[in-house]
Amino acid sequence: MSNSVFIKNLYTKCRIHGTGDAQITISDREIYALIALAIHDLGWSFEKLGVERIELPAPNYYEIGLDWFEKLENVEITPGKILSALEACFNKDQDFALFIENLSALHRRRAKFKRILSSQPIPTMDQIGPRILLEYGACDVDLLANWMTWRKWIYDIDNRSAQETGYLFEPILASSLGGETVGSRNSPIKRLDENGNITNNGRQVDCLISDSNTAYELKLRVTIAASGQGRFGEELSFPIECQAAGYIPILLVLDPTPSSRLTVLSEQYIECGGAFFQGVKAWKHMEKQAGKIMSVFIKKYIKPAIKLVDDLEIKVPKKISLEWFGDSIKISNESVSYTISRKDGG
């Protein structure tokens, strides 16, 4: 594949993902802004690259509102300008392609979820249905109806959030490590039967690196209560099946919290010729495997959000208010608020 064809394909990957109703597309303005942000993150010179500089409203992607990307002003963006910028950055370091592809994937999912928040409809009482029987008579009927409506809307949004995160988190981590997520259908790692014989049924792999015959299991955390006994049996069988297929199993757990089940699981990986990394060691291992360019991506885009989850432990939620207006939803406490714009008020 020629360099120009590769760059055109990279441009398409950054801009569009999926087909039909599931397709996610971002604008040329957004792509160019992401390229500029990536150049800034990597400490490169716009002038030396020959790429037009964009003044960023903040140095951190998570501090820049999605509206800014969508409405980027005073810069004329054409596909040719994007292709030229991508080629200049790729020629400086080929790992830039992976950096911008992952950054675009993150941005597309965030932009899609913003649209979901703006358009997820108010549940109807028909959708809530007979659930009302469980609390009918416990309080005022109007209060109960509103309580049920809010919690159904939040439940629907949370389900969509989990779905979008599932499409995003593991593939980004896998590609940062230099591998890819592999589904069970195409997996080279097969399940073993009760006699230890290899079957034709494959195992899904969070991150498979073919050139080093390495299979990663990626986890935020492992707790005693996280899995039922059946599910934990599945966890324990994975390193055994990796070893049988000739792959080195590696368990990466980002949260540093110890647990008895994690001890058992990590020992299984080591017994099967694999390795185990947790907490700080897991982050260091990922950054080392990722290389100079992608380690910057991990530090700037993955680690801050995951570390926040590790640092926060809410035992009793604080008081917040939820208000539904004609064109927005406002979530607030005594000092700050978060406003979700609505497309049609419904």
C-alpha cells in the first residue's frame, strides 16, 4: 500500500466508523482540531511540520467542550489540508497514525453519547408498566410517577453509556499495547473440554499480539464480589487455554486494590507461564509496551479518567437536583451544575 493510500484510509478511519444507524461520523473541523491537539500533546512544532496552528481553548482534551470542536471558527478546513497534516505527522513518526486513530475513536464515541443524551426520549407510563405496583401507595401518586420516569430515563441512559464504553475501552487499550481485540469466532485460543482436549470453540481475547504470541486480559479491578463462581471458573480457565494454544497469558489489573480472588487468579496466570501486573506496575507495563508516542496517549487520555475512578469512593451519595426543562436537563448541587442540551424537549 502506498503512503498516499494509507493516509487516505487513515483519514476515513478517523472520520467514520460503522454502517447504517450505528455509523458515527465527525466533521473535517473536528478531525483537524484533533490533529492539532495531538501535535500539541506530543510537543511537536507546527511550523516544522508545515501544519497550520490552531489556538486551543485549553491544553487538556477533557477541558475542551465538544461544542468547540464542532464550531471551530476562523480556520478553513479542506480534506486536502487534513491529508497533508496527517502525512506530515506520519512521516515524523509512524505511530502517530495509531495515536490519531485512537483519539478520533474516543472523540467519536463522546460526540455520539452527547447526541444520545440530547435525544433519549422521556419514558412513557406504558414503558414503566406494572412496576408501579411495587411502590403504589407508598407516597403521593404524582411524586411516584415522576420518580419512576426519572429512574427509567437514567436506566436507559446508563445502558447506552455501558454499551458505548464497551465498544471503546478495550479496543483502545488493546491498540495502545500494539494488539487488537479478537472475538471468539476468529480467536486462535480455543476452549478445552472437561478432559483437557482442544475444541473448535474460540475464546474472546481483550488484546491479542500475534507477533509475540501474547494474550492480555484487561481489567479495571477484581473484587471478591465481582463475579459469581461460574464466571470466576471462566476467568481461571483462560490462562490454561492460552498456554494450550501456545500463547503467553498476561493479566493487567489497573486498580491497585488487593483481593483474595485476584491472588488466586494471578497465580493461575503465572503457573501457566504468563505474567501479572497490577496498579502502578500495570500502568508502567502498558506505557513500556506502547512505545514513546502511544505512551503519551495512555498518560493523557486513559490514565486520568481511570485514576479518578480509583481515587473516588462514594459511600453515601451527596444531594443533587435533576430538573427537566423544555430544551435542557440540569443536574446540579449547591455549587456547580451540568446542563444537557435537548434537541426537541422530549
